[in-house]
Amino acid sequence: MKKKTVVTENYLERTPLRADAISWSTNEAGSVTLAVKNEGVFNRIAQRLFKKPKISYVHLDEMGSFIWPLLDGEKSILDIGKKVEERFGENAHPLYERLAKYFQILESYHFILWKKDM
């Protein structure tokens, strides 16, 4: 009987990358707004029947607006965390728990990819 080897990966060492399907812009104050196209059969039906928009806009908060431009596929979550701590100090704590949850949310909405997944 073969033993299964389990490879565990440190979540903080993962490298996030913005999804190409998401366009974004920054206003004068530095706030980032994501433009998400509502495509697919169900979205088309909702657009016709319920007057749903073709593009949804997601406005990021101050910390999210700071993090979003850093998602270049080169920096790990650990690297991003160091920059967030430099910028926000104690206001960012508990830092890595917040970052892990933030990246889980971004991934659940398909706003990011992981570099190894490409």
C-alpha cells in the first residue's frame, strides 16, 4: 500500500496576480475602482429582465486601494504584508489574518489568480 505524501504550502508565500478580466482605475484621492463585466447567460437574462448593469463597479477601501496595485505577480502575500505594515502600522493588525481573509475574498470573486495556477 502506497503512502500519500501531502504537500503543504504556506499561504503567506503564495503570489497573487490581478485577473486580466478585471479592469481598474484610480481616482485623484488614490481610491481604486474595479470594473467587473457581467457576462454569461444568467447575467444577460438579468440584464434584460431586471435591468441589471453590464458592468459592476467595486470601490475598494483605503487598504484595498493600497494593496491592489501591488498585485503584480512578483510579490508574495508576505511581501505585501510588510508594505502594508509600513504604510498603516498598528491600524493593519491583525495583519496576516486580515490579508489572508482579503485574498480569500478576492479569489472567491475571481478578481485574482495565483502565480502557480497560471
